[in-house]
Amino acid sequence: MGSTKTMLNRVKDKFDLDPERLIADTAYGSGPMLDWLAKRNIAPHIPVIDKAGRTDGTWSRADFEWDADNNQYICPDGEAPKQFRRNYSDPNRGPTGKGVAKYRALKHKCPACPSKMKCSPNADTCKTTREEHEGASDVARAIRKIKQYKVSTKRRKKVEMFFAHLKRILGLGRLRLRGPCGEKNEFLLAATDRNLRELAKIFPAPQQTQKA
């Protein structure tokens, strides 16, 4: 992620340009990275790293609707788990806006809820969490539903195939030359080879006519 930020910052400093979107794989889908892109107004066409999913059939955070105006979640049955239900005189006990925020429903309502076994079968009350940069992650999840995201995914796979060719076919999984100059020359030769292959597809060799 650091190299990506460096490249974008260099383009911004030199040409005063920001891309409209950034296409990458899940490795770049962390909250801090998505939040950094959101602050630069760069649309993240990136799968989100989400560790809140469940595989036991119970509800996960994705099943809850986020109510940003009231700082609360809305569960599928209409209840509202909140982070804080009163104002604290000590500001250190109140919301900090950092880390992981925990949201809980009212304890006396959950036992009578018809969906308790789907929500919190092993707990007294409904609980869910929200990451510090979850707002940026929600933006990335919404982008996945648009048509342009599918186009971006196809383009990303083409680029990944290019790097796979360099690594597996041309043997760039490990460099043979030492030093910055050796690395530069090896990458230059590999890129030249790849470009010649692409040019051969665009401009095929002329067919030789057979003499009668």
C-alpha cells in the first residue's frame, strides 16, 4: 500500500492529477487504505477486507443497516443497537471515533425477539461492531454493485495476467542481476519482450503469397 500511495502522490505533485478510480485486488481493501482514497476523492474499485462475516448461519454486520444520522445500527427486526445511550460527563468515556466501536441492543428486549437464534444465540443481547474506517468500506461495497465495477474487474485480471507472465514465463520471480542498474535492465528487457508480444497480436506478420 505504501508504494501505491507514493506513486499517486508523485503524479499529484508533478502533474496535479488524481485518478477517478483505483483498481486493485483484496490486498488493498483495508479500512485505512480505503479511507485514504476517499479523502483523495478516488473511487475504490477494490474488494473490501471484511472479517465480520459469519459462516454459522447467524446474522453478520452486513445484515444490519447503518443509520449514520443517529449513530446506530438497525437490525432486520427493526431494533436499534447503539453505542452510547446517555451523555457522559467524562469525555474519555464517550465516543472517541477511533478503533472499533461496539453497538448493543437493550438487554430486556432481546430475549423476547423472534430472531434471537439468528442474531445472538450465545449472548444475552444483540451486539455488533463498527470499524474506524467503516464508512469508506461502505462506499467500496456500494461501488461493487455498479456496472463499471465489472469492467474494472476484467481490466484488473488482464493486468494480473501480465505480471503472472513476467513471473512464471520470464522468470522474474527472482532477479538475476544485482544492484539498481541490474534490476532496471532486467525489468526493461522483460517489459520489451512483453510489448513485442502484444505488438505481434496487433500487427500480424504479412502473409507470403505463393507463386504460381
